[in-house]
Amino acid sequence: MPAMSPTMTEGGIASWKKQEGEAFSAGDVLLEIETDKATIDVEAQDDGIVARIIATDGAKNVAVGTPIAIMAEEGDDLSGAAQMVSEASPAPPAPKEEKAPEPVVPVEAPKLVSSEPKPQPELSKGERIFASPFAKKIALEKGIPLAKIKGTGPEGRIIREDVEKYQPPAPSATTVASSLGPSVPQPEYTDIPVSNMRKVIGTRLTQSKQELPHYYLTLEINMDKVLKLREVFNKTSGDKDKTAKLSVNDFILKAVACALKDVPEANSAWLGDVIRQYKNADISLAVATPTGLITPIVKDVGSKGLATISAEAKALAKKARDGKLAPQEYQGGTFTVSNLGMFDIDHFTAIINPPQSCILAVGTTKPALVPAPEEERGFKTVNIMRVTLSSDHRTVDGAVGARWMGAFKGYLENPLTFML
């Protein structure tokens, strides 16, 4: 099992593209490996033949370095492949040597002695109970039935010590089961196997939420100018190339990069002994896939135009959904953007992707009424988008986060400023 990334410790076999006995050339895809982030093609480095497959399709949790197949060259004798497989596989534990059974001597089974107190015989109904006044008082206070107590006083009289030493008999298993009533029927369900990717997502997000001191800043942004500028661009470019249309997210990525340049403290990572501050804005874009969330990276967004950002983001999102991202396309990143606006979500908070310091949660854009003294009616309708910044307080103080949010808002409310 090859290591497809520095952090990979185990992987799964999605499918073999070459079968046993099949020849291959350098550059041919031998198999698809499922890592914690994506499904990656493994290409042959030399010509050869697949002699024997050890880890078959669907194998999971295969440790890095574990043999998954035996390869041979043209003309090699493949008859020894089976022996090599047995040598590569861990040997089963040696069976214990069985001894001849010794003659069994019949032994009388020991009698079981119950440790539970024997229930005391109850008095027949209507029979008089002899007990001291003090014993009756204690029994009444504790709710103990005198009929179940055997007296040790003169002529079987129940005294105080008898009441104090009384232990109610333990209920039998049958009694307990009957008291619980009939078993509650379980709802119908389906158990879904957890993929390697889902396991890693769960582990890392849990670790982030437990270990990183998150805090959240939320503000509303007027998106009127962005929407008008986007409409003009798409109308102009649509005549030339109908696929080259800008999305609101493209403007958001560009504004994020410009704000990170103004407030570089937010473009940082906590590394324990040092805080690493990055010079370029490599923005991770959260993409939902059938197997889980993955964050491909648009590199150096600050140096690129809107059309380039749009093209790269669309290409990366498609590769992410197809499970074809290369490790260098999703490993790293200095800042993350998670946009649920297309699902009509107004507001949410996101979990930081360590070691990054910040993640921006973007909601949908909706019309809202705001005061407008210059208008005859005293108000007007504007398009408002709500965003929330989750920050690591170890690297980004609250005032720094507020400055970054102010810069980000300024760029989106005046989008021509990041086009100069």
C-alpha cells in the first residue's frame, strides 16, 4: 500500500484496473486507492504483469507498506506467486497440540448454596402478630410488613432487633422482567459502513472543536453592487463564452484574499512554538461530495482575476465530486470558505480546519428593508448577505478578527476596489 500523502497511514482498495495475469505498461492505471480525502489513481512506473492480487476490491484499513499485490516482468515464472502471497500474508497461529483425553472419574457435583436470604414464612391471614410497641413503630416508619418477620423474642415475639435486621428478599429475574413489561420494538434502520474519509473527517473536526478556542463574529453585507457588477460581467462574457459565468462565490474568494492582505494576522496557523503567517492567500473551498466534505485549494487567489478564480474553482469542485483530486490539490491551504448560500441557509457557524486559524461561513443573499432618509418613503430594499467568521483565539484576537471582517465587508460593498 503506497503512501499517497504525508499524513496517510492506511487506505482502501476502490478497484483494480488490471486483473491477475494482465500485462501493463508504464503510465497505465493499475488501481484506485481510497484515501482519507479522495480516490486516487495509482499508475505503473514500469512495464510488467499482475502476478497475484492480495488485497481485493473493497478492502479497507490496509496499512501503508502492507503488500497488496505481486508484480512480475514479462517471461517470469508466475507459478511461485501463490507461495509469495502466503509468505507476504501473516502466518496463522500454530494449532495447540491436543493431548489424549484422560479417563473421566465421576465426581459428585457440589451442592449450590444460595447466598440470598430465605424468605420468612408469612403468617396466615387473620392470625395475631406479637411484637413489641417499639418494633411496631420502627416497622411502620420503614414500611416493613411485620407478617414477614420471624420474631426472636420470648414465645416468638418480634422485637426491635428483628425489625432492624430484616432484609427484603431480592426479586427473581422473572419478577424483574415482568415488571419491565413487554420489550419495546426497535425502529427500522440501516447500518452504513463508515468510509476512511468519513472517519478522518469525524476525528479531525472533533479534535478541532475540543482543542481550538473558537469564537465567532457575524455581520451583514450589502451585496447590491456585487450583484450588479456580476450581471454586467456575465452579460458581456456570455456573448463570447456561455460557460464563463461568474458566481457570487468568485467575488467572495477575491474579497477574502484582499482582506487577508490587509490583515495578514488572519492568514496564519498555530504550530505550537510559533505562529506561521503566510504571504499568499491559498483559499480552501469546502465542497460536499457523496463520501464527505473535502476542501480543494485555489492557490494564490490575490494574484488572480475573477475569471481565473472562477475557472479554477469550478474545475476543482468537479474533480472533488468525482473523487479525482490529487493530494497537492487539497493538502495545505491558509484560509477556508464554506458557502451554504445556494441551499438558502441564512446563517451558520463553521468548524476551523486546523492548523488554519479561520474559516468563513457564508449564508444566502436575501432582500431586506433598511432605513434610507434620502428616500421619500424613508426606507429601501437592499440585498443582504450574512457571514460568520470562526477564529482560533490563540492566533487571531477578537479585535484582529473584527478588522478583517471590516476589510472583507468593504471590498464586497465596493467591488471595484479589488479590480484596480
